[in-house]
Amino acid sequence: MVLTVDRGRYAVLMDDVTVTAMRARELGRKGIAVGDRVSVVGDLSGAPDTLARIVRVEERDTVLRRTADDTDPLERVIVANADQMVIVASLAEPPPRYGLIDRCLVACLTAGLEPLLCLTKSDLAEPYEALARYEQLDVPAVVTRHGDPGPLRPRLSGQTSVFVGHSGVGKSTLINALVPGARRAVGVVSGIGKGTHTSSSAIALQLPEGDGWVIDTPGVRSFGLAHVSADDLLWAFPDLEDGATQCPPGCEHQSAAAGCMLDAWVAEGHSTPERLEAFRRLLASRSSAES
Ligand SMILES: Nc1nc2c(ncn2[C@@H]2O[C@H](COP(=O)(O)OP(=O)(O)OP(=O)(O)O)[C@@H](O)[C@H]2O)c(=O)[nH]1
Ligand SMILES: [Mg+2]
Ligand SMILES: [Zn+2]
């Protein structure tokens, strides 16, 4: 399993040694991401200054990716093979950025990961408004304070969980408390738009007693979603999905005025107006500039 990627060097966990490897030329342009399961040849001792070669990347169960956008010109695979996305947002310092949370949710749901909202810094502000916003989406949520991961811990058991969120929300603080010896650097909260990130690359860390994995990632400023279609997202809403069979071809599901039949489907009692509204809010978040 690939634990980290740093300037073309991969740390790969093999049974119980961590080997440093580079990609073999025969892999071509195929990307390798944290969480990938790979085959490695060469010096597998893990001794200092040895360098092995990754010759094969196993098929992935899930892929979390972001499309190129204004802030990042490259399409990136953030992690492979994660089961769950922990969307970390702080209730204050910095305040919640709902546009970014919505976009993380879209990425998560369309990548087939289970979402979990983690609202941090409840010692500084109340969580009610933020919780209410995600109720209709059936997104499970936990609230933490003073960097204590207590309420989060049982939700991580046996899972591979990737922590995603804006810089300064407390991802590394939680991970340090969850994984003894993780020693992830923790930063001061930077001013909006300054873009100083404390964590600069993704890393996978094993929870104590082998009870799952947590993946710390650098703070995101945006989450490019150009690769996500309206129907990709609809797939994550089983109560609405069948209603779309009545929609005109290529329907973007935005409104009844534009020919969408989902309002009629809801009126028949298959789902609720609140659910449809929440679905449409996520749809719209794909193209919103807010981050
Ligand atoms: N008051 C309060 N402060 C917190 C809490 N969690 C984290 N912090 C503080 O928030 C700051 C940023 O925490 P980090 O863990 O570095 O944030 P991060 O999400 O890893 O940030 P990047 O690596 O830049 O993406 C640090 O000063 C933490 O001590 C909390 O629950 N309450
Ligand atoms: Mg960090
Ligand atoms: Zn429609």
C-alpha cells in the first residue's frame, strides 16, 4: 500500500517494512496515489538509501479525484481505495465554508465513498446551523471540541478514511490524537486567501491495533468537479433516481420549468421537496465559485 508520495518517491508498506520506491518506466503515464495497492521489485529491505521499483498498480475499489480548476491546473487523484470521507469543517476560526463542504460531498458521493461530516472547534461556536444544513442529505455528523477526536473514533473502526477540508480546520490535530506517534505538524490558522498550508502532502497512517487507516491531506481551497455529471450525482439519491426516467434526454434536473420531472415525482410522494432541494443545492455547488 502506498503511504505517501513526495517528488516522485513513494513510501510503500510491504508487510511490516516501509520501502522507498520509484515508478518503473513500463507503467507509462499511469498515476500512483496514496492508498494504491502496488507490486514492487528490487531491494525490499527498507534499508536507508535503497530504492525499489513499482511495476504494477492494482485495480482500485474507489478513486477520489478533483478536476483541474482555476487554483490548480492539474487533474489529481487524491486517494485510491478509501471507504469513507471525513469532511472536516470548523465551526469558527475559520468559519464553515458551506460551498466547499457541498463540493466535498459531491466528490465523495460520486466516488462511492461514505460521507461523514466532522464539525470541529465546538468549544468556539455552536454546531446547530451547520448540522441543520446537512440533515436532509442524511449525512452522518460528529462534533468535536478542543481537538478531541472522542466522538469520531468509533466511526473510523475498520475503515480507510480520508480527511478532507479547508486549511486550519484541525485535520492534523485530530489525526495526531488518533494515531500515537503520528507527529503531523499543526499550524496556526492563516488568514483567508493567504493559502499557507501546514500539511503539504497526503499520508496514510494506521490506527492503533490495525483498526483501520486514516489519511491526512493538505487543506483544499477548491474542489474541481468538472468530471461530475448531474446523473453521476443522481445515482447517490436512490429515492429520486427512478423519477428521472421520465425526464427529457440530457436533463440537468435543475427545475420543472426546464422540463425536469423530479418535482412531479416528489409530488407523487416518492421523496420529499426538502430532499429534492438538497439534491439541487449540491448540483448547483458543482459550478459555484464559492470555496
Ligand atoms: N479551539 C480549537 N482549536 C482547534 C481545534 N482543533 C484544532 N484546533 C487548532 O486549529 C489550528 C489548525 O489545526 P491543524 O490541525 O493544523 O489544521 P489542518 O486542517 O491540518 O490544516 P492544514 O494542514 O493547513 O490543512 C491549530 O492551531 C489547532 O490547535 C478545536 O477543536 N478547538
Ligand atoms: Mg494539516
Ligand atoms: Zn430532470
